[in-house]
Amino acid sequence: MSDARLSTDALRQSVVEQLMRLVGLPDDETAAREADETLLALDARLGEEATLPTGSIAA
């Protein structure tokens, strides 16, 4: 997944979708890895946005 092309809201939605997938596939290591990568991408994005001056955040 290339998170650079996704908006923050799209990343949030992707995290929800990945976690819902894990509920259905709890033993799937690939699904778990993909969910982890997506969650880490969202965490990094939110960290970057937190350091921007107010009004500079681009969704």
C-alpha cells in the first residue's frame, strides 16, 4: 500500500477495513501484516500533521 497517495481520511477508513478483515481472518498473518502497515502509516501521518502549524493540515 502506498500511503503517500491516500488522504488522512482514506487512511483512517483503510485502517477500519483492515481491522474488520482481521476479525474475519484472525489467523491470517498476511492480513495482520497489512493491517499493521496501514496502522503504522496512519500513525506516522497523524504525527506529521500534529507538527504542522494550525491551518496547514491537508486532508
